[in-house]
Amino acid sequence: MKIYYSLVIKTLLILSSLLLFTKNANAQNLSCRELLWSDEFDYTGAPDPSIWVHEIMGVGANNNELQAYVNDRKNSRVEDGLLIIEATESETENEYASARLFSNTPGHRTLHGRIEVRAKLPSGRGTWPAIWMMPENWQNSNYGGGGWPNTGEIDIMEHVGYEEGVVHATTHTYKYNWGQGTQKTDKITVPTVTTEFHNYVVEWTPNRMEFYVDDALFFTTYNDGTGWEAWPFTQPFAVLLNVAVGGDWGGAVKVDNDLGVDVTIFDREEGVKMLVDYVRVYEVKDHLIGESLLETNATVTFTASEGKDSYNWHVPEGYTILSGEGTNTIEVQVSDESGGVSVDMETSCGTTSDVIEVLVRNNLETEVDYIIDDFSTDQLEEYNPPTGDNNFTLSLEEEALRIDYTVNRPEYYPRITKDFDAILDLSNHAKLSVKVKLENNNPNANFRIDLVDFHGYATNEIPFEPEVTKDGEWYTYTWDFNGKWKSGYPDPGTLVDRTMISGMEIFVNFGNTSSGSGVIWVDDITLSYTESAAEEVFVYAIETTTTESENNEVYGQATITIYDNLNQPVNGATVEGTFGGSFNEDFSGVTGEDGKVTLTTSSTTSDQSFEVCVEGVDYTNLTYNASLNTVSCSTNNSVISNTDETKFDSSLIDVYPNPANQNLNIKLRRNMEIDTLALIDIYGRIIYEKSDLNTPQININVAHLDTGLYFIRISSNKNDLIERVLIN
């Protein structure tokens, strides 16, 4: 789910130009900022336990690293004004010891701020020091049930010894993480990182994060306004300091079949040490507030922090400041293109700045086709081809896109991603056509186009995958997305938002086909105007809960949502079905403007569980199509009583260890009727599947699997549960 990130990249080109003249603006006089907390390491002995927690982990606990994290003065100590984190050899061959310190203690967590760590890094192949941040509660269920990567990770500095002098900064979220290869990241070359001290800094505001080495800004990532999936950085985070040895990244370069570690580095007098001069965390008060997702030509207000000496505003070409120039609040009329609105705030302490990226939605013109690309001009920089095992070379040939492809791993679903110039509302432009020419030089080659929405969901449940003729001639293929706006993975059944389409993905030689190479030409990708009329209705959601009356009577309750095939809520539909389980009651109700109807069981005072099944939907001349249902039945499976109202959700399933690298265990905490259990990779391939489960615990050997993000899908005749798991 990375297409939206591509759209952001284009916007960042504009934002970067806005910030050039204030590149170091946020590195203002730090004496003007409140120091929230620091450790100057002006003592001797163990790291201050009121600040630092030693995280204890065994060899291989993370990323197949070769060290154990211990609380031992050989590996973590303060002396001569420096914190020393040292990796040392263990008695067991190819195993090491090190330290991992976490400031997850009262008063040493922060939500927004300037986090600055001055350090000198260890050198040598196999070293992997890191300065990073994790949330105080990484299992916070408000972020998609919690866990990594849902709750986020901020990598201020990572350095691998086989690539000396290259400093990486990265953020990981549910939508953008290394498990999918979509993490937001950048790097900078600093040749003296292992011989001199440098400041590693993140400036974190509600709108963005800026990453620096000393005063050099090299990476900025923005809050795209889509919610926790892309920006979970809305709870306090704490600082982590560690030195890893080997592992998936640190030990990636191997010599003479070793484990990626130059063992001679442990014989050096200086050893393998990260030296930390200080850790300082400052407040960040100055920021900009305003909406980021707007309609074409909308008027919007942006407000900066009060009390500054002056305000200097910058808006993209085509935007108009209607009022407020020179004050902390302006009113702006946007154009039909995305861009960045920024402000410089000046005081006697210096200048700070902030930016909000504005994403504009284009409501396409009625009865006019929208040409995505006819390749009459060179816009190839907007297309992002795969590299590595699957390599595509793009060029223009006779006003068409020529794709020279070599695919060695079709199971990785090689694709080209393209961001649209604006977010598109395809309510009346659901028909896609494309011209394709394919020679018979790879008879197994195939072709597909997915549309992707603002939230990262793609139309991959019923994809546009035409049977392409392979005779070297041009053919036009057309696909109507009406009734097919569903995503098949990683969240099966999720509706793609047709009103917020941000890009597309072009697949070539993918999936279950064989590897190969060849040439394919693509031209005239067009979205056609269609008189969209709803034809069918379906069940979009069933939410179950319990409620209690004033007389302490407890009821089972279900809210059912009905949509039409244009993904619009249906007002006035009659929904009929049954409450099953202990109730055995029929129900009937009529939806409101939001497409929802809430239904309640008869009262009960005993412990009960129940299920809800929709058997029919009646609405004027539209047909109820149960095959479109996101869900047809839902089980409450909670105990309905005055003392226990636990809902049936992922809390009833234990998946451990997570991450896993040898064996993965799935344990059901309660007897449940399970049809199938499947392990699925991020490309939708079923890696493991078991049916007719008659045991509360399943063990899966995952030692042979590639590192990455996978999904456990547990299916019954009532609903599916999806759990995420990392294999490392």
C-alpha cells in the first residue's frame, strides 16, 4: 500500500522548495526552548535507572541479530562524561552481548519535541548502532489493536558497518514499514561518524518530522491527515539506544560464508562501542494548524502559533491569500493542484517554520473523459518501476510507454506505481480503458491495473486483468469498476474509496506465472464518464454489542450498514434476518440516511451469547446481492451480563512469538467453530492453510519463509479475523 506515498513525494518537491530558505530555521537558539529532560552523563557507573531501562533480550530476538541484550557494566556504563554501549564477544561462538537502553520512565517520554543525541559510532562490518524511538505503550489498542508497526517507530539514526559513513533515518507505520518495503526513509553521507561526535536530531511537530545530522536537514516526512495508519505519532514516545551485531541488515554483507561480522573488530583496543555525549529533549511549541484535504478552489484558514514578532507566509502558485497576510492567521483559496502552505515565525530567538501539505481532490468534469496518460509528453518520472530481482526499464516509443521487463520472482507481484496529479473522485468515471501491445516472446506474461485510494487500498479483490493477446498488435481493453470496489488484501473485504483515488499500479508478469523477460507497450490510459446508477445493494458492516437498561436488564444489539454497488449508504432499505444463538428471534428494520439500522434483542438477565445474520434486503428496484457482502453474519460471542461484556475480537487469539523466526503458535483462548486458518503473505499468496480445526493450538514452521509482514486469517461461517505477524 504505497501508492499514496508516491503522491506525497510529488508534493514534497514543492514543500522542499518552500523550506529551502528556512532550512535550519528550527535549529534556533535552544536557550529559548524549554529543556524537557536530558542526561549529560556527568556521573560514573550504571546508566541512571531513573531514566534508562535495560531491555533484556536473547540472541536472535530481533532481526536475527547475533547479540543478547544484557544489563552488565561490560556492555553499558558511564565514565569520563560519556555513556558507553559496547558489544562484546560471548563464550559461545558467533554470539555476542550488548545493551539496549530505553527511556520509558516517568518524565522521560515526549509527544512532539526536538530530540538531540550527540554520539560517536562504532566501525566495522557487522556493527549496527541505532538511536531511535518507540511509543511508551507499543500495544496501545487505539492503533489498530496495537503492536508493531501499528503504533509506529521513529529511527533517528541507523548505521551499518559495511556501509561506513551512511546515516539512515526512517519512520515505520502500519501503512509504511519495512515489512512491505514501503517505509519512509532517506540517508546522508557523513564520512566521520566513527571518528568524531555528531548531533543526531529529529524535530517532531504535529505536522511533520525533520531529521538532521548536525545542522544538515536530510529527511522530512509529513502527516498526511489519513489517520493512525499513516501517522500513529500521537502518543508519547521514548528514546532507545543500542548497538546490534549482525542480523538481517547489520550482517547482510558476508565474506567467506561468515555471518556478516568481521570478528577481528572485537580484538581492537577501541573495541565496538557507541559513545554518547548527551541526550537532550526540548519542547516544540511553534506549529501550524489547518485542513490538509480540500476540494478544488476551496477556501481554508491556516493558523500559526501566537505571539511572534512577524509571520511570513508562503503558498503554492495558483493559491490566493485572501486575508491575514503578516498575521498568525490567513485565509487561502486553493487551486486544483496539491501543494504546501508554510509560515516562518520570527522572534528574538530566531526563526521557526512549519508546513502543511494540502491535498486537493478533483471532482472530474461531468460527461468528459479523464486521460490519465496518453504518453504524448515525457512524464516517466511519475512512474516508479521495480528493481532488483524484478527489473523494469521504462521509455517512450512512438508516443507509447515501452516496458522492457525481466522478472525472476513473479510471486513478488512486480508492478509500476504511478501517482495521479490530484486525488480523483471517480463516482462518475468508473470505466477504465487501456491500449496494450504484447509480443509472443513470453507466452506466460500477464498484465493488470489496480486503482488505489487515498488510504492505500487497491482494487485487487476482483482485479482488471485482461487476457492480453500476444501477437504484436494493439488492442484496447476496458473494465468497469462498478461493483468491484473492494480490496482483497491485506484487509480482505475493505471497500476502496472511489471518491478518493490517488494512483494506480501496473502489474506485468506476476503471480503464479513463470519468470521471463520481454517487452510490453501501453498507451491511452483513460477513465471514461459513465452514467452511474445503483443496481444492487449489499451488507457493508454488522457491529454487535450489548446494552443495559435502567432496570439492569441486558440486551444484545446489532447495527447493520447497507451500501449500494456505488459504495453509497442506502436510506430506506428494509433489512430482515435473525438473532441466533440463545435468542432465536427474527428481526426487521429500516435504514436511515447513513445506511444504518440498529436492532435489539428481547431483554435477558442471564449469561448469553448471540449471532446476527442478514437474510434479505429490500429496497425499491435494487437487487440484494449477497455475494457483494463484506459480512453476512456476525457473532457477539461475548457474555451478556452485568459484569462481563467482553466482545468477540482479536483478544480471543494469541499469536506468538511475534516477531517469529522458527515456529509460530496460534492459540484460541475460547472454543470457537473455525473453518480454516491460513498464513498469507503481503501479496495475497496462501503460504499455509489448515481446515477442520479440532485443536485449540496450531504450530506453523516459518523458518523457511522470507523476512517480512504476513497475515493470519482465521475464518468461520460467521466472519474472518485477521492478525498481523512479522517473520524475521
